[in-house]
Amino acid sequence: MPCALLKIYTNMGLVGLGEVREGASKTYFSMLKTRLLGENPCNVDRLWSK
């Protein structure tokens, strides 16, 4: 199944890759972005549970 691949850059110099599956829409991408902004990228467990 096709999925969108995202490349995320942080203000800490970290770069991450991720995917959004099940044919998610741009609205879903925007919702994920709002949940990631301002968070510590090193706290992966918190981000995943959020």
C-alpha cells in the first residue's frame, strides 16, 4: 500500500523520517504537525503516545 514519507527537521539539528499510512489526507498531516511542534524530539516515547 502506498504511503507518504515525511522528513522532519528539528531545531536541535536532528533529522527524522516517518511515514503516514492508510492513505492519510493532508488534514491528518497537519494534525500530526501540531502535535510535534514545540516538543523535545529526543523524547520518542512521549511523542509516540501523544
